[in-house]
Amino acid sequence: MVYLTLSLSLLIVGLYFARSKLQRVVSAVCKNIEWKNLISMESQQKYTKGSKVLLIDKEVVNVINGHSDYVADYLFESIERLNNVIEEDVSLGITFNDSYDKARFFEIHFNSINPWEIYLYDIEEVDSDRYLDLILKGDIVKTHSRKIRSIF
């Protein structure tokens, strides 16, 4: 009986120390997760800070959706990652190879409505000469490495 009581006491003491150690580990992990979230939030604020709301005309969405899924997905993804500073009415060029490895050239028309909103009002497929004109003016789509806005 004494042996059983002593064993139970040792087990309770062992469980108490194991529990406190487990609590320290869980606490450290939670602090690490909070720190990582804090770092992620700060990083996110750095690249989203100053980005404007993008309004897209319904007709532009219809035009983009009229292309193949590959082309539409590429265009929408590029728009979501758009990192150009748009302060006035501007046309930007974008090029990529489609799923058939054919070069595609597009001109996207934007207007800055106010300091916090951009309006995408037209998109059209253009020839390589028009795209080269846009390159010479420096009017090409610049994208961020990550998505900085979402299209709903």
C-alpha cells in the first residue's frame, strides 16, 4: 500500500513537471507564431501600403473571359499583381506566350479616378508594333512578386 501511494505521488509529481514543461513549450510556440504573424503583417503592410483600389469595367471582364482560360488567367493574375504608379490616364502594354507558345500582346487602359482608386476601362489585343511603341515610352505592366489585390 505504501509502495502504491509512493508510486502515485511520484506519478503526480512527474505529471505536474511534465505539464509545466508542456505549458512552457506551448507558450514558446504560441509566441513564435505570434511573432511570425506580426512579421507577416508588417511585410504585408509594406507592399500593400499605398496600393490603390482597382475598379474594372464589366465589359473588360467580358473581353478577358472571351479569351482562352490560360490567357484570361494570366491577364487577371497580372492585374492582381499590378505595381505601376498610375496617376493619370495611361495605357500599359503586356506580353506573354499563350499555351500554344504564341506571343500575345495586350494594351490595358487605366485612369486614376482619385488618389485611392484606379479604373481599368479597356483592354485590347494589339500587334507587336503597338506593343513596341509602349515599350519605348516605358508604358509596360510592372508586377509585384505576390498578389497585392484581389479581383472578385
